[in-house]
Amino acid sequence: MELSVLDYGFAATAALAAGFTNAVAGGGTLITFPALVAIGVDAVPANMTNAVALCPGYFGGTWAQRYDLDGQQRRLRVLAVLAAAGGLSGSILLVISPEKLFRNLVPFLILGACALLALQEPIKRRLPVRPDATEDRTPGVAVQVMMFLTCVYGGYFGAGMGIVTVAALGVLLPDRMVRTNALKQAITFVTNVVAALFFATSGKVVWGLALVMAPAALVGGNLGGRVARRVPPATLRAVVVTLGVVVAISFWL
């Protein structure tokens, strides 16, 4: 497909905004995915390109919280394997999905992600807080099944995956929030990287856009991290949720 300089600039700006949004409130995929569709990329390639382009941002988040993974090596090993398996399964499902089926599912996926984003703070407030629950045990069957299914979704679409992950871990594997969030970062990173690597072999990634968006997302994440304490996350979440609802309606129409 032929893209203009303005198209590349638009995609880079969306990636910058997504990186910033992910650092402050989450939900960056709800900006980049519709931006790619808006410039003429089909839904499935747009989702694959988006996954590849946002990989650096997931790495940055995991690296920033690497010290909070200390003492969680056993958990991390088990959940990382499940994240890789789930991310690969979801990415395979996306590759074999007909374009029409995926486009029909997109409004529901986006609205689900919007609902999770809107309910992020209420979910966090209801998570159990157990400062002493830091023993590094192998996660139980319930945790493993939930994480695998969440990572399948992450490989297939991904928007809101982090919120589902932290909520599930908070309920099924209670610990201090900072440690739970670090584990969530690692799980989403592994899921996204495995999915992106598989997408890279599919022949459907628009590499020109991905290469422009990746550094923009990194810069946006850095900026977001610097001003995260000054920008009200609730305000940014409201903007992203509103955008997501508009995009979902546009897909229906």
C-alpha cells in the first residue's frame, strides 16, 4: 500500500500519544490501532503492526520495575512460559482469522477494553492488599489458567490486557501492589514480544509504519513517565475511553 509523508507523521504522532498514555493511565492501543485503520491499513495488519511497534514501550516498563521482580523468580518462570504460550496462541488465532471476522469482533474488543480502562481505579481499590504475602510459590492452577487465557487475548488483540492481568493477579495471587504490577509488566512484555515475533513472519506487518512508530512510542513513554504525577490519570483515561467508544461505533457503522 502507498502511504504519504502525512500518513507516517500521523502514525508516529499516534504512537507518541500511545506511549505517553500507557505511561500515565494505560490504553495506548486504543489510540494507535484506530489511527492505523484510519490511514487505510486493514484491521488485521493494523493490529499486527501495532503490536510490533509498541514492543519497546513494554520493554521499558518491565526494565523500570525490574527490581520489584526480586524474590519472584519461581512465579515469573511459570507465568513467563504461560505468557509465551498464550501470546503465541493468540497471535496464531489472529493470523488465521478472516479479516471480516476480526473487524466484526473489533467493536466488542474495543468496548471491553474501554470498560476495563474506565473501571481501572475501582478494580485496584478492591484488590486485596497483603503486605506480607511475598512468598515465592509456584502459582496455583487457577492463576495459571487465568493467565494463559489472558495472554491468548493479549496475543490476539491486547488492549486492556494489563488491567486484566493485574486484577487477576491481585485476586488470585495477592501481594504488595508494586510487586504485582512488576509481575504484570513482565507478563505483558513476554506476551507482546512473542506475538510480535510471530507477526513478523506473517508478511502482514507494515514495516515502514512500525519502524516510525516504535521510537515515537519510546519517546512518548519517556515523556509520560516524567509527567505522570502532574497529569491526572482519570482525565486521560476519560479521553481515551471516549475515543474508544467513538471508534467502536465507527466500526459498527
